[in-house]
Amino acid sequence: MSPRRKILVVLKGYPRLSETFIAQELLGLERAGFDLTLISMRRPTDKKRHPVHDEIKARVVYLPEYLHEEPIRVLKGLLSGVRRQGFGSLMRRFFRDLPRDISRNRFRRLGQALVLAREWPDNGQWLHAHFIHTPASVTEYASILTGVPWTCSAHAKDIWTSPDWELSEKLGSARWTVTCTKGGHDHMRTLTSRDDAVHLSYHGLDLARFGHFAGERSLRDGTNPSDPVSIVSVGRAVEKKGYDTLLRALALLPRNLHWRFEHIGGGDELQKLKALANELGLSDRIVWKGALAQEEVLEHYRRADLFALACRIAANGDRDGLPNVLVEASSQGLACISTEVSGVPELITDKETGLLVQPEDPAALSGALLAAITDPALRHRLGSAAEEQVRSHFDYHSSIRQLKHLFEAEWLKAS
């Protein structure tokens, strides 16, 4: 490996329970020999942490989340910035961006970049952003100001809710960008003329944390009221997860079919979902678990009979990439039902490694649930095939090796 370089990794928030794939990648890069400092634009709000967060050794530096809360820090960043050679280029770029995005958010990213450039933790020699929307804005502005090169990991919401002009600008400025689904990759490829600008890199899973489940899967088929089929889902209660569709699908199941549904996760729409469940007469069959740590989630995968996630494209264009929870559940031989959205079909092939239906279709989803609930042999076959797929093609070490190669190739060019 070429000499270690200090990488400043810019994140929207850290640590976050919903972003285990990022934490897993950070730990993988550390273990591969990279020297990281984490730059978080927000302070943590989750009350729990995953074990992986405690294994990451990188120092965490928090930028001002709101500029008015730390005015002295921001003013010092501005006064320092105006003396830098790159300040004129940064202002030209900012005033080109501003008419296309007149918002407080745009000013906030500029202020955070000025603070980052002034404080410049641990003598950083490279910048890397996780998410190509706001973290990449801070990272790119800091790169323009300091002359330090930058790269990016793009995921899902950040791609699909960012305007094409902004994606195109950032793809032209970053040395390279990786993304975790073919759909996201193909979309960004249309926005740049550079063949080396975008790379497809599946996150994969740390299979050491998600070892093979050697226990027996149940033969529950929904006929025994004292032993209902266990359905689990993990995800934030937000529009793109489609939980209202899933609840309506559950309500369409035959009344004499016995099942129990457990939801794991927080989210802004949790109260609305609970009210909808009550309206549909499902409350006595549902348990809302809230956010759980990774080891607790793993136990739920192992106890459950079926995993369901009704992904959809939200009204603002937001959507999942390839939800990591589907990879996790599949790694445990748990049969999954989901929708043909974004990167989901890159993991699940209908009737081979899971069941897929069109989004926004409660009747079709209910039919898939009915088939899986009543046929334990089908669940076992799909779950076994899904686990084989994950263990063959979704080991996160492959992604770490790819990132290692990309970073080292850039550093060799610069040496």
C-alpha cells in the first residue's frame, strides 16, 4: 500500500442507527490500513449505538449544525477563508449555485465548509463525502477552498432528490464517485462525460457479524391461533418504506389466517402508521418495537418466519437504493417479500430468492404474503436461495477492496 494519507470523511450525522452500512465501511477501511477522521454535520440523536460504532477508532469532529448557534466559530472560518487563494473560486462557485438553490441550506453548507477549512482536523490530505447531496456540498466547497482533492459515496435519496445540474457539477469535480445500485450508477453516468467518474460498488454485508443461522425454521402456516406466523420488518417510518401499503396488504389477508407483525425502527410517520393499523383493525396483531441495536435486530431475523418491506418511490423522488436490511435478513435464510423498486431486484429474483411485487399494490402484496404465510416449504426454499446469493455475492470485503484500489490509484497518480 502507498504511504497512509489522512482522509477526512464528511458525514451528515454520526453515529446513526439507520446507517450501519456506512459504519461497516468505515471500519473496513480502518482495518485495510486507512487513517480516518470523521467530520459530522450533525450531532447524534439516536439513543442506542451499534457494536460496530464502538470498534471504529477514528476521531469524530462536529461542525456547527446551525450557523447561528456557533457564530464565533463561523466568523473565524470566514475571516480565515478570505485570506486563502481558493476563496475567489469558492465564491464564484457558490454564487453560481445560489440562484439555482436559494435556501438557508445553501448558506449553511458554505459556512460549514469555511469552518472545516479553518480547523482542518488532523492535517487531512484527502476529503471523502458520504452522500452526494449536502455532505458533498460541504466537501466540494472545502476542496475548492483548500485545494485538497475529494471523492464521494452516493447512495439513494441523495441521488434521486438532487437536481441533475448539481449531480453533474459534483461528478465533474470529484476524482471519482461510487454508488451502491445499478440504477443509481446508470443515472449518474448519463450526467457526466467522464468514463471513470462513477463506479458501481455494492455495500455488501460483514458476514462475520451475520453468521449462518443453524437453527430450524418453523413449519407455521397460519392455521394455529396459538402459534401465528411471525412477520418482521426493519426500517424507518417514512414514505419511501411503504409501510402504509404493507398495513393495507395485511388487512386484506383472510381473517382466519393467524399471523403477527413486528416493526423495528423509528421515524416521523410512526404515529400515523399506528393510527392506520388501528383503523384497519390490526392493532392486536402488531408490535411496534422502535429502534433496536444490530444484535437485537439479528435475533428478530432468526426468530421470524418472513421479512416484508414495501419500498416505493416517494412523491419527492426519494427511494431506497438496495436496503441493507434485505441483505441482512437474507443472510439469515429468512424469506423476503419486497417490491420492484431501485436496487431491490439486484438482490431478489421473484420466486427464486424471494417474492417481488409492484409498488403501491396492496392486493398484490397481500397475495405474496398469503402464499408465503401458508407455505413454509416455499419460505424455506426462498430463504436458503437468498442466503446463498448473499454469501456468494454480497460480502462487504469486495467493496472495501474496490475502494482501497480506487484510493491508492489516485495517490499513485499524485506521487
